[in-house]
Amino acid sequence: MWHRTPYPSPIVTLIGVVAILTVCLEPIVSSSGGLSQGVPPKVLLFRGHRTPVPASEAVKAALVPPRPVSVDMKRKLLAGADAKLLGSATRTYVQLTPRQPYVENRGFLNFTHPDQVLAHPPFDVVSFYPPTSPPDRPSVRITILPDARGGRYLLDVAVGTPVGVREPHIRTFQVQHGPRVQEFGVEPGGQHLFVILDAEGPYWYSFGIRCITPGMHWDFYSIEATTLS
């Protein structure tokens, strides 16, 4: 069952916002007077440095997202699931990426233990590397707020794993919501994971995505929610 707070969970079929780097400043003098006594805060002075040279073509090629899924392919996916129940894909409700991790009243992303967030052209990707221990396993949490009518949505999650690493040939991704877990076995490179959300109304629904193949680096590109008629 999908989880929403604080209401009961809806029925679903299974087919992180921006990491912020904080520079620590020396603490302000903690006297009883504080700023009211005219004590200014500490200020750090940085001398500017030029940004690094642009990424190589090899790096750019390694971080290319998977090709978009056509409308016809989405229709085939839905027909394979249950054409009478689900209908067909109509329009994009919301799309979330590292460059746009939040859309008001539509959805947002949370990244847990990302290695890097590249949100400047030509990149739009979050990269994750193998954790040092299971509790620190990196993941993306995707939260969607349907419209007032609720309804059904096809969620398309674009992810990727390295193509230069032969073993294992099949990489395993996990979609989790509360106690419910679904695993996807995908080949190297950019891939799409699909989730069908049957929403009861305008409540927040969230789930986590992560790669559980041991020692595997992986990338997250986007989540697109498409309304179903």
C-alpha cells in the first residue's frame, strides 16, 4: 500500500531536495549582550578562483540520460498492465530533475548521501557511489502531490549505471514505500523504471529509489508523472 500522511494508503501497482554545502563560520560571541550590544558577526573573506575547465567529452557521454519513452511505448506498457483499468497516458503532470527538484503543489525530491549533484548545463544528474555501510545506502526519495481529483499517474523514473563495468550484467534497482518493496533488474546504461500510482485525492505520496547491486555506482536523472485517462 502507498503511504500518505495522515490518511489511509491508496492502492498502487509497481511496474532526494538539493544537497547544500555549508561553510562553517566561527561562532558569534555568545555574550549576554550579543548583537544588541554592537558585536558584529564573524565574516569569512574568500579570494575568487576560476571555475575548473569544462568536463571532457568522455565525462559528458558517461552522464547522458536514457532516451525518453515514446507515447506509443507508454501505451503498450499500460496495455500490458491492465488497459481497461488504467486507460492511456495523456499529459505530463510534473517533471522533477536535479535542476528542478521542486514544483509547488506538484512534487519534490530528496537525495540521501549523493556523491555529486550536477545541475548546470549540460548536466542534470545526481551521482551515487557504493555506501560504506548498509545504513548509509544512498537513495532518492520522490514525493508527488496529485491534483484535487486524485486519479492515476504513470511515474517514469530515469536512472543509469556504468556501461564499462561488465559484472554483474544485470543491475538491481529497488522501489520502496513503507513495507512494500519492488525490484527491477536492468541492463547497464540509462534505463526507465515505471510505477503506476492510483491516488485517492490531493495527498502527498512518496517512495524511495536506490540501486542495491553491491559496489555499483548509479545515477538519477528525472521523474516524470503523466496523468492517465
